Amino acid sequence: MTVRSTRDPATPLWRGVVVLRIVTWLFALAVVIAHHTDFQRPWLAWLVVGVMGAWSAGSSLAYVRESGRHRWLVILDVLLTTALMLTSPWILSDAQYDAASPLITTVWAAVAPLAAATRFGARGGVVAGLVVAVGTGLAREKIDLDVVRDGVLLCASGLLVGMAATLARTSAEALARALRTEAATAERERLARSIHDSVLQVLARVRRRGLEVGGEAAELARLAGEQEIALRALVSSEPTRSGDTVDLRSALQLLATTSVQVSTPAGTVDLPAHVTEELVAITREALANVEKHAGPEAHAWVLLEDLGGEVVVSIRDDGPGIEAGRLERAAAEGRLGVVKSIRGRAEDLGGTAVLDSAPGRGTEWEVRVPATMRDGR
């Protein structure tokens, strides 16, 4: 499955900006045609509306293409709109000001904040709305209820359009991640089927035959069994990345062997990459201690639990256990391997690592990491 790069999810909003810009310019042109005899400087009114038309055409051609939606162009859009609005005192007559006639830019001035909102999100839309609102107050040469109302509408429209643009992009990114995960899963399944029909069947046959023959062949059977389990885990549970997170569930499943059983939830347990790496390192250290101190015949069990508020990893073995005071004596002698590798790592993640052991009943580590680590904090 091929995951294609998606277009800018906010493209429909850009098209709306272009259509609105053309419509509002036509309205501004109609206003100038209807009232040009009332202006104190008609030539300046025609010049400004001409610049508005040229900018509408140029910016629209840029906005309809993804490559043309530059940051500097949108910022210039807001500044030019405000500057053209500020020519109103030289164009409108005193009678028009007294009658509260529209400024020379009329509703055309509302389009620039919408473009900023589409490009920069809600914050950019509100800031652009404030800039144009201040320009409106300066052009009106007073602050009254109408000016405040226009400012509120400009900021509110920028906020809403910006939120819509941000939501569209966030949703598209989530969909793209889901498609990548689906593609990776499909590829692993294809690879698993291929390996199952060849390598895994051979390893399984070697394991069964070796156990039947016994002797030195039994050792080969054991090794073949370990490789079979490891290979099955590799092709079926390769750690899945989603942005900056890694699935702890699939990462721990790679540690399964003939003597280590791993139990995990059905769904993924996505954590920041460094958190997953540390928890896997803690688990490896605990399993290494099992092999070192409990002997080659010992068995270990790894249990992963996602409790919503925290993630718990438990590592238990059926070895001889640890006698009381042994770790304290090791720490007093300067041997801090367990404390540093397991407890220290857990504390660095904001969690805890608790050891439960006694002679004759094995050893169990319980590592807890708070759910806030999902956000990388």
C-alpha cells in the first residue's frame, strides 16, 4: 500500500478566501461608481480601487496554488489592506463622514484577516483582525460603537477560520499517520506469510526433530526454538512509530524467547520514543539479572499493563529469589548496578521501580510510569 502525500487540507478555505476577495472587490467598485461624485478626491478613489483590483488578482492567483501561499505574502496582504484603508480621510468628504459612509475599502478589508487565519491559524487570524480593526479606527478618526463592532467581527471571523484551518491540518496529519501504520502493518503481514512458508517451518522442524533425538541435538533444538520465537516476534510485532511516539507493546514483544513469556494488551501502547527506549532497557536489565543469577533453566514473565493513568511493566521470574538485605549490602559496597539501571531509570521518567523478592519464591520488579509521559513531559 502506497501512502501518497496529501494536499494542503486548508485548500477549500483558500478557495473561499479567493472567491470572497473577488466578490468584495466588485462591491467596492460598485460603491466607487455610485459615489465617485461625492468624494473630495475622485481620482484617488479610482486609484485605490484600481490597486485593490490588481492586488485581488495577484493574490488570488497566488492563493489558489499551494506554492504561492507564502508567509510574507499574507503579511503583506494585511499591511497593504490597512494602508489602503488609511487613505479614506483623503478620499471621503466631510458629509460622507457625517453620514457614516463606508471607507474606501468597504468589506474588502475583511478578507486579509481571513487569509492570515487560514495561513497561520487562530492566533494569526486574531492578530490580523486587530491590525485591520486599529486601521479602521484610525481611518474613521474616532472610536465608536460601529468601529468596536467591526473590530469584534474581524477578530471573531479570524478566530473561527483559523480554528477550522488548524483542525483540518491536524485531522489530515492523523489520517496520514493512520495510513502509514496500516501500510507498515500490511507489509509486516506479507513478510510474515513469506517467512512462515520457509524459514519458520524449517526452524520448527529442526526444533521438533532435535527434541526427538535428544543429546547434543536437544541443545540445537533449544536454539532453533529461540530463533523461531524471536523471528516470529520480529515480523509480527516490529515497534510501530507514530510521529515522535513508539509502541511499547510491540517493542517488549521482541524480548520473547523460549524462557521469557511476554504478555501485553491487545492495542498499542504509544509513548514518546525515549520513554519506550528506557522501559525496554529496564526490562532487558531485569531479564539479564534473571539469566545471571537464576540460571539458564529459569523462566521469566513480562507483563505490560496500560491503566490509563499510568503504564506498568512487571518482570517476574521463578529463580531462587534474593535474600533480605542483599541489595543494601551491594549498595554499601559500591555495587549500584540494579539501583542505577532499573530504579534510577524509572525515577528519571517520573516513575517508580519496586522490587519484591524472597528466597525460594523468585523475584519481581514492578515499574510504573505516569501517563503524563505520553505527552513527553
